[in-house]
Amino acid sequence: MPTFSEPAPSGALLLLGQGSDLQSERGVECVGALPAASDPDLVARARAAREALGDRVFVLGHHYQRDEVIAFADVTGDSFKLAREAAARPDAEFVVFCGVHFMAESADILTSDAQAVVLPDLAAGCSMADMAAIGQVEEAWDVLTDAGVADRTVPVTYMNSTAAIKAFTGRHGGTVCTSSNAQVALRWAFDRVGGADGDGKVLFMPDQHLGRNTAVQQLGLSLDDCVVYDPRKPGGGLSAAQLADARMILWRGHCSVHGRFSAQNVADVRAAVPGVNVLVHPECRHEVVTAADLVGSTEFIIRALDAAEPGSSWAIGTELNLVRRLAATHPELSVHYLDSTVCFCSTMNRIDLPHLVWTLESLLDGRVPNRIVVDADDAHWARVALDQMLALPGL
């Protein structure tokens, strides 16, 4: 059984190759490494523009970003931490969010109208967030209404969702959650409809794996209590009886990076590295989570490595940019990437140094590129859902 709570307390990133052999790869020599910036002057240009803008700009860098981008971030963190950091800088005229679209939306919701939130590349979306479109979710709620269960269902949406989905959740009395506080958010939701032992339900969007793992591993529900609503099928592919019996109605969505890890990956690394600690993100599949030693958010993973005993071995199941950065930060540890192949988050990596330089130089020239502005009504109701999350204990 993996541990979800806080864990007790090599510069080389090790990639598990085919079979049982290990290939040691360092820095940019790692298989699948991102290419160097094409223009050798980009770093100097980024530095010059950043210095010229001064306190007018606040640059946020998600943990999954490239090192060349992280180097210019004022703050690094997960999506919600970064949005809160933006809100805490009301004097910054521009907030440059080096992440993906839904993250910039959250920053726009939490900052003032006087601040401009900018996404360096509008193509930097999130496949998971895109798996729950507002029209599909509204149709799903109609299905729950027709099945007679909507009045005892509370929607909970993961932070990795669009502003429209957060707004839907706020309109229907639900809340937002992060991978760190999903357990608290689900307990709150169930308490609203009779408690964990009643017949109330949660509609969890858009990541089925986080919802399932939290419900089963932390709330004590069973896999039989969970059903998956598939928006591509009539009625979500579920009967009224299935909806009536379910406790967790999971949206059919997933993370394209974390969904790659398998139980076989865990078995392979255990066979190859005696005594290895397997640490994975809760967006991984249920069979991966149950096979791991520790499970936690991005920030949890970072803290676990910070507290790890020197000389210990770790296999990490999360995005590769972060794992490589952890390996470089902790040369006293043996850090392995859990998958046998390399997978960066393709949408995160659309924010690169050329886009960042273009953004900063545009701001310096008086142009605001790629400003993210959330519809006022959606922003209001999304803020209601976010405020409800902020009111949850322990956040």
C-alpha cells in the first residue's frame, strides 16, 4: 500500500532501458533531450528585457517548464501556487505565466483588472483540461438530472480544468481541488450530501485517475463505488441504475504524461534497482499508484527528494523536466525516471526561450501579446469555486 501522507524523512538521471540494463545519462545528453536554443543571443536578450522591465513584470514558471525558461522565473511552483503568487503581486503590471492555458486563466481570475496575464504561446494548452468541454459537462449534468441524482451530487473539478468548468462547479455549489488537497475537497463534498457513508455523490472532473486514487486510497471507497462517465457515449455510457449506485462519477479524462506509466515500469525498476523508492504522482493509473511506495503532488515529490537519505535510490513517475532537475539538484541521490522511454509534456514545452524573449521584448515595446482574459461571468463563478477551496481546512 503506498503512502499518501508526508514522507519521513546522482546528479545523473538514470533511465531504465529495455530489459534490466540501466543507461546513465547526464544533463542535455539524456535521450530525448530538448535542443539548445537556436539563437545564442537569446539568453542575453531575455536578461536585458527582463532587467529593463524591472518590477513591472512578474514571471511565473511551472515545475514542468524547460530549464532555459525556469532560469528567468521569479517564482517556480505548481499551477495553484503560481496563481496565488501572482495575486500576491498587485503592483506587477504584467504577469507572464510560463505554463499552460488553464493556469493563466486561474491567474487572471485571481489578479486585478489592472494586471495583464500573458501566456507566451497560445498553443500551450493542456490535453487533460481539453477533455472536459463546457458543453459536454452541461450535458452530463442533464443526464444526472434525468437519472434523479443531480440533487445529491456535488461537482468537484481539479485545478487542471478550464475557467468555464471551474465556473460550472461554482454555479452548482462545488469546489476546486489540487492534487495536494483532493482528499479534503472530496470529504467536504460528501459531507454536503450526507457524508461518506450516505448515498451522496461526487462528479469529479476531468482526471479520472486522481479522483479514483483519492476516493479508494484515502477515503476508503471501493473501485465498485466508482463509475466513469464518457462524454463521447450517449448518457455517458452509464445507466440510471449505475449512476444511482455510484459514489464517485469520474470524468473520462487523464494526463497524457502521467497516464504513460505502468505497473510493469514499477516492476522493472524494482528488479533493476534493489531498495529503490518508487514515488509517483496521483494522476497515474490506479495500478501504478497501488504498486508505488509514495504518492503525492509535484510539491510533495520535491519535498520527498529534499528530505531523502543520501545514497538512497528513487524512481520518479512524473514529468521528465522536473525529474531531470531533481536529479541535478540532488547529486547525492540515485534518481531514476520511471518510464523506459522519455516523455516531456509537449504542451508545456511549447513555452520556450524564443517565445519568452518575444513576450518580454513586446512588453518592453509597449505591446501586450497573448493576454488571457476570462469572461466576467465565468470569472465570478470560478472565483466562487476557488474561494470555496481556499476555505477548506489545511490549505
